[in-house]
Amino acid sequence: MEPSGKLVLLLCCLGVPAQLCQLPPANSDLVGTITQQLLGWMARRSPSELNPSIYVGLRLSNQPSRDQDELYLNSLTVHYQESFSSLAPAHLRPSMGQLALYLLAMRSGCKDIDTRKGSLLVTQLKSYLEEEKHRIGHEHTGRPATNYYQYSLSILALCVHDKKVPGHIVEKLLHAAQYDLLLQGSRFSVDTAAMASLALSCLQALGLNPGLAPWISRALEHVRNKILEEETPEGYFGNIYSTPLALQALMEAPSPESERACLRVGDALLKGLQEGAFQNPLPLSQLLPVLHQRTYLSLKQLDCKDFRGLLDLDPIIPPTQKPKEIQFWLKVQTDPLHVVYHQQYRILEGTTLKDVLDKAQMEDAFMYETQNTLSGPFITSVMGVTPGEWQYWQLLRAPDVPLLQGITNYQPRDGETILLSLASW
């Protein structure tokens, strides 16, 4: 790999700004391919497919602007303002994390939120945080109804808009960071830790909570070290999909150790990109700013007088070849002793798991339901079983390997068994 190509990805952890190195042609094509993927998703403007993260990722790249940019932000604005109007049903309102991402998109588009409608959204986000704070409890014995990822993202969104976050809200995050409660299920979550680190870095940089400054510094150091401990033999932080957000966090909380770690993950991340590992818009939109040596905190330095947006690229048409037929098994269990569904399927290679589940629901006795999220459909019910509090349907490659992709991106492999297992957080 050319040294100049590495610098695009690997200067991410320097403590001072550095100029983006000129890319060799292959790497320029790679960045163009990523941008084109996000532009393709931006063309989808149905309410269920609108994703503020796509807009933010593209705005943090170095691309000249066109009309599609403003049209997408207008679609987001209409959707979110209607969702929080007095006439909108409460159960159809976007989640705390979705609202936080929308506020980041507003900052990305240089939109003023100090308006009547903007202030209502800020108030709503603060209300969400207050509700989560009460669920965590005074003694920190509870946990958020959502998760600490959304909690951190909400603090970050308020911070980049220079909105003061109450100290008691920040203290809950500091406690979770210091006592290793940034989890997904029972495992340490690199994504959650990275988002917490970005939120705390923003608070530190802006000095919005000066009375908590020593605790913020200690928490940042602790979280950074935890992320570094999650470096895998393959060269990722956690996994390939959590690595872009981890890189953003390390860019904002650098150290000599993190600089060296970033150097080690560069080749693996670039290889994964070249192999087409990123098919979900959320991690891809977190990666694009890293390729331009930016983070979510870069929104604070956005020059709205030099408003730039998106590059109108020629469409990239991948080569086609005739897929072969494969077979795999789909298994559902409510616990290790109770298998409620087990069926073999023959499909074409490249078929997504969601396509299989949809077909099984139409043609077989299989049943499932989902809820739309920014990462794609989230399974809420299987075979009529809805998880209880602190439960969820986990996707595994049997017997016990968690899938790193969701149902819209994962493509079953020949001979494997995909297991839907009711699990507890």
C-alpha cells in the first residue's frame, strides 16, 4: 500500500490538525465509491428510510454542493417537525437517538435551531435525557430505557449546538464510563464507548461543565484505554463496523498509544473497504468523515460561509455474475431446550437474510416483525414471541457466533445455520 494512501486513514490519531494527503488514484476511487453509496441512500426519501446520519457523513466530507443536499435536509426537517407536532401519535415519534442525529444534521446544514420549532426539538431531547436519568436512578442501579449510545449521542448533539447539558445528566454518563457500564448485552460495546468519548470530548473542548472537568478528563482516559484494549488480531477496534466511530473518538482523545493503534488498524480497515464489507449506511456515514480526517466534533468548526455539500458522481455499476444456489438452515429458539422453528432453505448466493425471512413468512409457518431504526430493521417479534424488558432477539451463526450485520445486510453462507435466539441484556 502506498504511504500516502495510509495517511488518509492513519493520521487519524494525531493531536494536532494535519492536511489531508493527496490520494493515489485507487484510493480516490474508493472514497468516491463510498460517497456514491451514500448518495444512493440519500435518493430514498420515504419517511422510513430517511437517515440524518447519511447527511451528516456527506457534509463532513470534502465534496462540492448540489441541489440534492438541500432537498434531503428539507425532507428530514418536514419529517421530524411533523413527527413532534401535537397531532402526531406518541408511538410514531422518532427515538432519542434519531432526534439527536437530526440535530447534528441541522448543524451540518448550517440551520439555526434557535427558532420556535428548533427550540421545541431541543426541549424534547432534553426531556428524553431527563427520563433516562430517572431510569438510571440516584444510586445508578438502573439503566436507560434505550442505551448509553443514544444517551451519549444526545449529549453530543446538544453540545455541538452550544446547548448546556445539566450536570446531573453528564454525571450519569461519567459513572457509566468509569464503571464499565457501556455495554451491549453483557459485553463491552466499542460503539457505545466511542460515542461516549465523543460526547465527553465535546464537553471538555467547550468547557460547558467546568465543575466536572477533572472527572471528564479521567473518564476520557479510561474509555480511550478500554477502546484500545478491544483491538482484535484482525486489526479492528471491536469489529470492522465499530472501528470508524472508534477512530473518531481516538482522533479527539489522542495519546501516543492510540496513534500507534490507529496505524495498526489502517490496513485491515482499508482491506475491508475494498472487499465491500460496508453495506449499511450508518457505519459507512461514520467512516467517510474519518477518510477526510474529521469527526462529529468537526461540526463545531464548520464554515457556514463556505457552504459545501455533495459531489455529483457518475454511477458505479458493479460487475455481475450468475449466482450459485446454496443451502442453509434457519432455527429459532426461546431457550437452549426449546426450538420452535427449524427449516432448511435453498437460496441464491447473495440473498440477504431479510429476503429469506420475508419469503419464509409468506410461504411457511414462520412469523416475525420488525421496527425501523437508523441501522435498519430491528427484530421485535419472532414466532409470536415478543421479548420482555431487557430481552431481545439475537442473531447468531450457530452455535454461538453473533452476526455483525443486520438482516438487510447479512447474506447466509452455504451450509451454515442461522439462529434466532431469545437473549437477555
